[in-house]
Amino acid sequence: MSTIRLTAAQAMVRFLSAQMTEDGERFIDGIWAIFGHGNVAGLGEALEQAGNAMPTWRGQNEQTMAHTAIAYAKAKKRTRAMAVTSSIGPGATNMVTAAALAHVNRLPVLLIPGDVFANRAPDPVLQQVEDFDDGTVSANDCFRPVSRYFDRISRPEHLLTALPRAFRVMTDPANCGPVTLSFCQDTQAEAFDYPVSFFEPRVWRIRRPEPDSRDVADLGTLIKDAKNPVIVCGGGVIYSQAEQTLGDFATRHRIPVIETQAGKSALAQSHPMNFGAAGVDGAQSANRLAEAADLVIGVGTRFQDFTTGSWALFKETDRKLVSINVQGYDACKHGTTGVVGDAKITLEKLSGYLGDQRSETFDPQDRLDWLAKVDAHCSARADVPDDYLPLDAEVIGAVQRTADDKTIAMCAAGTMPGALKLLWQAPQGGYHMEYGFSCMGYEIAGAMGVKLAKPDRDIVCFVGDGSYMMANSELATAVMRQVPFTVVLTDNRGYGCINRLQMGTGGAEFNNLYKDCNVEQQPDIDFVAHAASMGAHAIKATDIADLEVQIVASRDRKVPTVIVIDTDPMQGPGEAGGGHWWDVAVPEVSGRAQVNAARENYVAALKNQRAAD
């Protein structure tokens, strides 16, 4: 057997560079790195030697580097991924939040945090976490519950089994998620005689598991017997690349489609079978269908509470739930009839079973009426006073009027996710929302990741001032790499979304908007100057009309553009005839009358909740 002597770090980098997609591209399209004493000598040397065979990019924060990598994988529909390496200690634990985000969203990312010395000779080293009762524990054990696969590389030969396992997970549609290879720093530098065959190029095929034919037949029978079926489109439709298949299926069999956050834009909003967003942040047209449905067919969805209205949305007494999902865990939630299989293959087989079966019980006019309401609601207000602050809906409308089929709206947390799901009229593939974890601080880094994955698309990142303050430093990275995208920063001077939720549950305004915080001086943050200091083109829009002008002007730049606009913190997106109850527990005992009133309403609403049958 031919061998080659390499350090473990060199072997890892060489292996990563040889793992290919069916399209002949590297599955791991480069590695984000912030070096420290846990990875600079080992992986740092290996990556420098590898050059363009495994490109290395430097970010500003370990968490946001990982967010960029995750957004890249999401935009690539999980067909490619990126790696992220950090030093030992705080550099590593900074990535735990990003690992959780990838885990919840079922997205591939390879995390390679440095770890303690395997030989334990210098223990405790700088930044080492010591467990008084377990000598095998390090800070990196934090990754275990938020990794699909976790391994600690404490011997060079561990790579021979750990690396193939890592790729098996990242390319498995059912178990896809973050992989953490905790790499002991002395092991990185140790040499081993690796088999040459270990580094031969390998193609990783993302398989399409077929459903059991009996499950397909059972579902087909349910559809034939249903009077008011509805399809709930989840992110699995996009990851399966089943967008066209779903559209054809819905059209042929006349079953209307409603959307989750992750599934939005699988069908263009203009598709005649797309009735819009479902659930808490849902459209009136979609929620009416959901409430009347006697058969709810989830395709590639986790049935998150925002989609189901905390399981109070599907009101029909005898309604049945079906879940088509590649992951058995997701297929069998809440008493659903599970069909385990790839979305595209399952819909094709199901359509063959149904033949010319068609459902005609819905009213096509409902979606047109809803879209007309959205257009009116998102239009710019006329004859407003000088001190008027626009609604988030007006901001969305301004961006919508400048958008085309190349525009991708993206966001993650705060007011805008619900507003965009409700109001944004996306072309196919024109929506990128991280709402599984709804992680504040994902937005700027995520926008860069989406643009890297989709360089020919116009990326518009919606971010509130609260999320911007949490994580904005990757703007500097985007400037350095000349990755252009447009940031629409809505400044409502605090956490406006949660402030409204606080008030909606009877609470007093407290600790959310700056005006209600225990501070000696209210901050007046110059976001334009801040963004400009990192090299972005930054400007403040004077009103909605000016916002439209600035968005159009941003498209020809080679660096990010940040457009700041003041918005009304009390109104949010406003009302457009959509929405639904959401289960947010209200205190059972309070000295505040508003809380007690909210509690009564809460108890009454709980009676509509049907988590499982």
C-alpha cells in the first residue's frame, strides 16, 4: 500500500480538497478561519501550503463566519458547503450558536475548532475549560448537542474514519446538519503515514430515498376522499429541488399551496396555486384554506409553531395530517401520517397514483383579493406630516417596487421575518429566511454568504437596528472581498418587535426600546457613519421615495450598500388582513390589570389548540 507522510492538519486539508460534487466542484468550497493558538500552527500551516486547492478567508467573528458558511449552503440548496475553523476556547464556543442554527435548519457546515493537547502534558493550557469530575471534557463538548456528528481528533489516524463520516452526514438529506471535528492542537502537528488512496477524489451523491409504495397509495386514497385538501410547502421542497414538481402537482390536481418561512419562494408568488404564507404570520387567503382543510399535506416541513398557529390553525374537526419528509422524525410529528421519502420522487409517484384526480373546492379569487390588499397596504402613504415615521410594510413596498426576478430578500430576526413572509411577493428562489433559529446577527453575514453562492442575484438584506448592533462586523469582510449586497437598516431605536409582543401580552413597555431602558442617556447611533467606517457605501433615506432611489443606485457598486431609514416602533408592519394566534404564555398571576385581561384571552385561545390526534 502506497503511503504519504503528512501532518494530521495537512491530511485533513488534502482530503477536503478532494471531495467533489456530481457537478465536478469541491463540496467544501473553502474555509473561513480566525487563527489562534489552537489552530494557527497546525491548520494554519496546512492551509497556507494548500493555497487555492482549499481557499482560506478571514472573517471578523467566529459566529458570523459560520453564519456566512451556513447561508452559503442554504442558498446552494445543500449541494455545497463551507468549513470554519477557530482557535481553542472562546473562539470555539463563539461558533456554538451558529452550530445550533445549522442544526435547527438542517444545513451542512463543517466546524473545526481547535482543542486541548491530546497528550495533556501542558495542561491546563491557556483558555482551557477543566471539568473537576471528567478529564475528557473540554469547552468543545458544548458542540455535542448541536452537531449532527461530533468527533474529537486526538490521533492522526482518527481522520481515516472521522472525515468520511463527516461527509456522509453533510450529504445525507435525512440527517444533514453541522459536523464538528474537534481537533486537538498537538495532533494537528503530528505526522502519520496515510494511504495515498485516502486522498483520491471522491464524488458525493445526494441520494433521493423513495417512499414506500403502500404509503403513497394510502396518501393517494386520503386525497381522493378529501373535500378540502391543502399543501403546506416547507424548505424540504427547495432542498429536494422539487419546486417545479410541486407546481406541476398542485396545478394538475388543483390542490392549493400555502407556505412556511423556509418554503417561501419554492413557488413564485405569481403562481396561481400559491395562496401565500401560512400561520401566525400568514395571509388571509392561506389561513382560510388551512382552517377549512380536511386534509393537510405537509411537504418538507417541520410544522413549526409559526406555520401551525401553535397547532390552533387547522380547525376542521375531522381534519387529517400527512407529512412527506425525508427524515422520519419530521414525518411522524403530532400524530401525522408519515410518508418517508424525497419530496420530488414522492410527489411524482403520488401524481402517478392520482392520475386525473382534481380538487376544485377552493376559490381562486381569494389569492387575487389578498394580493390586491398587500399592494395597497405596502404603498407609500400620501400627505403625511413632517414627523411621520413609515411602517415596515412601506419599506417592504419600496423594495418590492424596485425588485425584479433577480432580487433575493433575506432576513432572520425581529419584525421583518413575519412582515416579509406575509407581504413580500417573491419570484421563484427570491427569498432567504433563517427562521428556524431566528438568530439575531445572522443578517449581514448571511447576506454575504448568499451573494457568494448566487453572484448573479441582487441580495437585499433587511435588518433592524437591534440585530445590526449584535453582529455587523462582516461588513468589513464583504468590503475586503468586494462582495456587494444591499442592506436596508430599519431603525426603530430598540427591539420594536418584542416591545409590541410585551404590550400584546399585557406587559408594560420595559427594557426593549431604548426609551424604556434603565440608562442615564438615550443613545443616538449614527448607523451611516458606522457602516461607512467599515468601507461600505452608507446613506440615510429621507423617506420612502428616497429609499427606492437609493436601492436602485446600490446595484452597480462593488461593495455593500447600507441604507438607513427611521421607522415607527409601535406599528410594525401594520395590518393587512392576515395573521393568527401564537402561543406565548401569559402570567397566571399579576398585579397588572392588562396582564390579567391578556391571561383570560390566552386561556380562551388555548381551547383551540390541537397538538396531536
